[in-house]
Amino acid sequence: MTRALVFSPDDDRCLELISAASVATGGGLDGVDLLLAGPAGEERLRTPSSTGVGRIVVAEWSDPTDAFSVDRALRAWIGRERPDYVLLTSDRIGRQVAGGLAQLLGGGASTEVVGLESAGGSLTVKRMVLGGKGIASEEVDTPAVLAIQPGRFPPAEASGTAGGAAEVVRLEDPGADHRVRIVERRPRERSGVRLEDAEVVVVAGRGFERREDLRLAFELAEALGGAVGATRPLVADLGWLPGSDWIGISGVRISPRLMVAVGVSGQMQFLAGALDSKVIVAVNKDPNAPIVGASDYAVVADLYEFLPALIEVLRGGR
Amino acid sequence: MSFDAVVVGAGPAGSAAALQMARRGMSVLLVERGERPGTKNVFGGRMYSWALEKLVPGFRGEAPLEREVTREVLGFLWRDSWVEFQVGRGERAAGQGYTLLRPRFDSWLAEVAEGEGVTLVSGIRVDAPVVEGGRVTGIAAGPDRIAAPVTILAEGALGLLAEAAGLRPPTRARDFAVGVKEVLELPEEKIEDRFGLSSGEGSAQLYLGDFTGGIPGGGFVYTNRDTISVGVTLRLGAYSAGEARARTWEVLERFKSHPRIASYLRGGRLVEYSAHSLPETQYGRVRAAGPGVAAVGDAAGLAANLGITVRGMDFALESGRLAAEAAASGDLLSYPRALREGPVGRTFERFGAAARFMENPRLYSSYPRVIVAAASRSFDVREEVRGEGLIGIARSELGAAGVSTVRALLDVLAAARSM
Amino acid sequence: MDVAALVKLALDVEGLRAEPGEAPRVDQAPTKVSEIDLNAVEEAVSIRERVGGSVTAFSVLNWGPLSRRMREAREAAKRVLAMGADRFVLVADEAAVGADTGFTAAALAAALRARGPFDLVLAGEGTEDSFGGLVPGRLAQELGWPYVPYADGVEVGGGGSVRVRRAVGDFEEVVEVDLPAVISVTQEINKPRIPTLMQILQAGKKPLEVLSLSDLGLPGPGAGRGVRVSSVVSPRVERRGVVIEAESPREAAERLVEELRRAGVI
């Protein structure tokens, strides 16, 4: 039987990975094991258990938000069971551990996976490459570590059979790697809603001339019920917004229902972080800006004239 | 670190100068501002090849040329109508030049220079020539100074270093025209079918017409291997640079949407666009050399801007080669004379009349209309035959355009004299 | 401290032409040093400036054709050396072109062992062309060293360890790691210096060593193991491409809102 191990720091994402794992293993969930880091009572076990996964591995001592402790738990299980596939979320934690685990298994690895296809005993992985300009199909041999982008698979649902059937296995702490020590840890400063979760995102770019003008972006976001993000220069070079809010291939990846890019030229590094937006609106003075070609609706206008008008129309003003 | 010569700018003029000096045994540093040669200059669609022939005789097999120009078209557009005069040459190797893409060509020529031992450094902006006691003794770039007995300025049209070296007067805004260009991708065979070319042949097409809205200037279409360059150049001295560019894009859109031009471009996919300041001719206003320094190419004002077309790559290559020969002979100051007495100088002597002719406002307003209307009336069979003939039609169209026949005849004479 | 910086010659994705449904023309696109790797080089050089030691850059050529890429690699090496690296080790071999991340890591490990010892390996957290972020982690495993990715800051203390400031998920962390270690950096960590003319000229005299796989005693990537790229296709971008032009901002705003309402987005 093909075996897979699934881990995500987020329990909801775990359900997506279980769906993905069922593709990798060729349909059945019997061979799919789920790793839960942290205390897991009956409440937490109920939903994953009802999906029909083979085993739920509980590493009570592990902290799902600490990549080093997650790595330790994964290694403990992988060293013992040597699964054919390890499925992770393609977030910073997943990408941190994927390479080392693949090398430990002596196998392949793919991150930023957007799709899986299984045919004739071989698995083809689709992943975004070349800054979003290409989708690569990669044939992956087992064993393999796959880090899957959030939202690419439907969450696994409760199977028809009686819930709570999964065997629960407790995983012992193998002891920390003392060469790495977290000496300080605190929650990140954020300016509001998590951009990753926002349904509507207004992105501010270099078209804004002064920091105080960002007010227009915030007002628009408020009128649309969304959050404000920015391109890299506004965050990294100008420091107009905190570090968690820049959108791009190495920053935050967003997938909102609507993205309004205001004064954003549309560099590849930015677009690659926003490709999954369902609808893209561009507001730009330059009709030749790359963002115009990458948008569903483009308004070629001066943002200083257009945004106030748009905000007013959205608020129903005359 | 010391060099016999420093060359600023790895465009055609700079690379030619560097290459030729290296061949003559000099150690040469070539400094380019762009990330690699060719990235800063995307203009130029056509090169007359006589000068390259002298510099790199075997260039045909090596240089990244797009197509050999065997067709020339001069067209007049008015409203939705047009007239095109096409000159075709049956024989190949007619020496009329090639279409090419500058990023590829420039980086090739710089590579040839490197092959001759030139040290090329890219991504560096030269701030100023170092002038000591009235003599240029090298260059300053950021914190660094490089001393060299010979400094060759091939920085391009703006010529700020040449100005600082005392070779040219301050640049005036009205000395520039604005050009915008788009490169559209189309399959090779489609280009050949559409322009009636056989493999490897190219067409260079220039247009005058009402699409400029009466502004002096024109449009061009050049065929590359699997792309078409289309653009307009305008003399917009009265406008600020930003405004001028905005206007020029508008004019380009009008040009591209003319039915004739649109028929060439249909289905083409935009792969590149660029806007550029084009130099007006400065020949005669620029000293080509001073103690320790010479200017070549556009920096020396060696562009012939005829409103609709800018000719300069051949002058650039030739001036670079001549400056190099002078530097190698130990007498840099002999370069201006060599330039003046050679093909470049001889061309510019005749250029003044042509340039004055191209300033004639009727060329951009009345005449395209007269030519198009007269030509189309000659083929119009709905009208009764009035027996007025072509001359008669032309006369009545001139009248409609508000140009007297005498005025028009004088213009024709001027054209004949200047071309 | 002897620092190794990993440098990838990544495909310049901005200059890449891609037609929906077709393979992007990777052979025509130039390569250049991946931007985040320049941050790694900058950090390595600034560590040497602070505490002394050496900086060696390592690169494995991953894109073909090799004939063309060698020229680009020499330019890239010149830039990295001009930034202050002391030497550049380039692994260039037809057999390594297109190899997967496991093989690239093995080749890097062999080159590091051959030209080491090193106290610290720095790399970018990902490359523009692939952004897999796998090689540094694989290399750490191969060398048996600890791995700390996403450094927004690196502080070199005494006593054989460094402190790394980084952000993961919803937390900011300071991690102390014993050397030798592999650390990946983000673009936030520094601003890569632009080399001066003199530095570029001097870079021409610094050692650039080109190694083949057999120089490293490595066989080519074995068959039937790892990851094989079977195709790369440009996605069809299904964007509507509606350009809204209007007489006044007000009118444009009304048209946009109407379009978005009709599309059910707001």
C-alpha cells in the first residue's frame, strides 16, 4: 500500500491535504496518516477522523506554529515509517522543512504545487514556475515531499462509514536539536485583516506620491469591505506599510475575490503573488503598464482623480 | 589600473572605436551604463551597412541582422486613403542595409570588441570627464577615476560629457525630437507574405500624413525577421518632454489604426515598446575632438534627423573607426578633419538643404492630402472624364488644399535640389 | 569567518516571452543572478567586513544551452566578485543542466567540501525563476548542518553561533544557531551594493574556478530518482481585458462599479 503523511499548521488546510494525498496514493485514504502537532482532544480529532484517514499521529509536545518543532515531529515519524509521500502546505513552515525531509528520504520534492495527477502508477505534479509565466508538469518518483498551495484542493469530507475510525498514534518527542534555539518569539505586528484571508484587497503601488495619500487606498478598501496591501517598494524601500503587507512572490500571496491594483505597474515579482485573484481591476495612468494587460478591468486614469470618484460612487453618494 | 584609452558608451560608435583601437594594439576600457550593451538604446530599425563593411568585413555571417532591405516604401496617408511609392531591387547585396534590433546588435558588436581584447564594464555610469589644464585626462565614475591619454565619448545624443569636455554647446530642448516605437511579433512567413518579400528580404517604409495632426514628423514600419517595428517620430519642440511623449503615443495609435498600416500589423503581438529622445543634427555645432578627447556618434551630433527618419548608425560606426585610427596614430586632433573629408562630412554638407526642406509645414499637412486625393481621383471612374489629366487633378486638389500652384512648383524644385 | 554564498543563475523572467498554451521560450531568455541571492552575497560580504574571513560564491549551472550560459555565468561571477566575494566556484556540466534540486544540492555539497571548510552557507530564500526554496534545506541535510531559513537579519556573535531574526507564519523569532549552519535570507535583510567601476575591474583578477562533475567525483544525476520536468506550459490567462474609458472620473467610476456588480464581484 502506498503511504502518505500529511501535515499542515492549520487544521482546515489539513483537510485539503488529505484530499491531495488521496490523489497521490491513488484513491484510498487507508494509507494516509495525518500528523497533528500540539494537544489533540476528542474535539480536535473528530473531523479529521471522520474523513477516513488511516492513522492520526499526535505529537502532543510539538507546536504547529514552530517550524523547528514541526520538523522534529515529521522527522521522528518519517525516520520510523518512511512514507512514500509527505504532503505539506506551501507556506513558510512547509517550505522550510520540505528540502531537508526530501534529502532525508533520498527522494524528490516539489513546492508551490497547484495540482496533482496520478496515472499508471506515476504521479505528475503541476507547479507554478518562471514567476507565473509557466506551469511545469513534473514527474515525481517516490518517495517525495510535496508542498501544496493553499486552496488548491477541496477539503476532505466525512466518509459514509462510522466516524472516529482512525487509529490514534502518540508520537514521542525525540529530543530537540540543541544546535538551534529560539531565543525570542512574539506575534507579528499586522495592520489589520490578514491579506491572505481577505476577500477584497486594494493594492497600493508607486503611483501614490506621498504616504498620507494612502488614505485613499484605505478609504476604498473600507468602501469595498476589504484590506490594503502594497507592492514591495512601498514596504521595503519607503517603509510606508509594515513588513507583513507586501504582496509578491516572496511576500504575501493573495487569492481574493477582487483585487484592485492602484498605481501598480505590474512587475512579474508582484503579479506572481496575486495571480490567484479571481477578478483584477487596475487603475493606472499609463495604458502601457503591464498590469493593464493582466487585468479584467482597467481604468486608465489619474488615481488622485479617480479614487475619490470611485469611493463616492461606492458609498452611493451623488 | 591604466589604459591607453577609455571609451564611454558601448553603442555602435563606442564599440567601433574601442574595437579599432584594440586592433591597433592599444589597451582599451569600454564603459557602458546599461546592464549590458544595447539595453539603453532600443531605437534604430535600419542600418546602412557601408560603414560596418569597413569595420568588420565578415559581418554578414556573424552579426545578428534581421533582414536585408530590398524594398523601400514612401507612403502618404490621408484620412482612410493612401498612396505608396515602392522601390524594389531585384538583386540582393545591393548594400542598402539591414533591419536590425539594437539590443542584439549592440551586444554582438561589443562582444567583437571584447574578442579583440577590449575590457568591457557594464552597469557603470560615468559622471564626468576629468579635465586638467584644458586637457581631458580620463573619466570619473562614482568614487573612481580612470586616467587615460585618450578619452572617447560615445555617450549618445544628450552629450552631457561632451559638453563638460568643452566639445559642444549646452543642449537645448528644441534640439530633440521624440520617437516612440513598438515591436510586434508575427510569424516569419506571415511577414514575408504580407510585405511580398522572399526569405531574408526586408522592407523599410516611411509615411507622411494627417495622422501627425500637422506636427512635423512621420511614421515608419520596418520588417525584422519575426517582428515588425512600427513607430513615429515627431518634432515637438514646444512641449515639455513628458507631454511630448504622451502626444507621440497618441500619434502612434492614430498611425497604427490607419487601414493601410493596420493591414500590415494585423495579429501582431506587442513584445516591446519604447520612447526615446532623438537628436536633431548638431553637425557643425560640435567640435569632434579636443586635447585628449574625441566625440563620436550621436555625442558628436552625427545624426541626420529628417523628421521622418533618423540616420545615424552608419555615421556612428564610421566616426568611431576614424577616431580610433587618429588615436592610434598618436594625433587625435586629426580625427575631425578625417571625419569632415570622409563620407560622413560629405553627407552632412548636402544635408542642410534636405533638412530645411523637411521643415516645410506643407509636407505634413497639405501635400499628403493633395497626393492621395489626386491619385485616387485619377482612378475614380464614377466621374465623367473631364479631360483634365493628372496635372489638372493635382491643380484642383492643390486649390482645395489652399496651396498655390506656384508655391507647389517651388516646393518640388526645392525637393529636387535637396534630395 | 569563512562564508559560502550560493548563487543561482536564474532565468530573467521579465524578459521571457510566453504564449498561452505554449512552452515559454527559455532558450532565448537571458539568465542573471537571482535577485535574492544578491542579498545573500551582500550579507556574506558585510559579515566578512565586520568580523574578517573570506567569501566564496558557489553556483551550479542549471539552465542550458551551456555554451550560451557560460558567457552569462562569467558576467554574473564578475558582478558577484565585484560586490566583494573573494572567489567564485562554478560547477558547469552538461549533465547538471536541468537536474533536480536534490542533485544540485549534492553537487554544491561536494564543491563546498572540496573548497572548504566553511563556517556558514548563505543563500536566497528562493529564486525568481523557480521559487522552490528547496536547495538550501537539502544542502543542510546533505552536510548534516542545521538550517534556518528566511533571515531578515543575521547577527554574528562570538562563541561559534549566529543569531537570526526572521518571521514565520504569525510570529517573529530570534533564532540562535550553532555553526556551521545553512541560512537563507529574504530581500528585507539588506540592500545589495552596486559595484563601482574599480571594483568591477578588480573583479576581473579574482579567481573564477570552473568545475565539472567529474572534478567533484560525482556521477551524473541517476535515472529513476527525484523529479523530472516533463513539460512547461504558459498558463492561459483568462482575464477579460476590459479597458474603461470615460469622459470624467465620475463616469469611469460608475461604469466600473456597474461592471463589477454585473459580474457579481461586489
